[in-house]
Amino acid sequence: MTYTTVQGDMWDSIAYKTMGDTAHTDKLILANQKHIGTHIFPSGVVLTIPSITEKLSDSLPPWKRVSG
């Protein structure tokens, strides 16, 4: 799958739009290493969107858990 950027896109917003979570940003960057130095994209850059096989945990991080 591919995604064509719009002016102002950033890695995390693209990961959220295309992969459902900003936690996948690292996978997105690794799949598009020739653009690794880009922080804010211009329009028209075609990026490869990697497949996601693992599901992210729905549990809260330790600092947000209530201990009882």
C-alpha cells in the first residue's frame, strides 16, 4: 500500500491516518528510509505503508494504572 503526502504531513500523522496509531511511526520511517531526513512533507511524496501484523496492546502504561 502507498500514501501520497499532502503539504504539512508529518511522520506521526501519516502513521495515524494510514496505520491507525502513532505507535507505528518507527515502522513507517523504516519502510521509507530515503525520506528519513524529512520532518514536514511537501505534497506529492509517495510513501510505502508497511503491513502491520501485530496488534498493539490495549492496556494502559504502568504510570497510568491504578494499583489497588
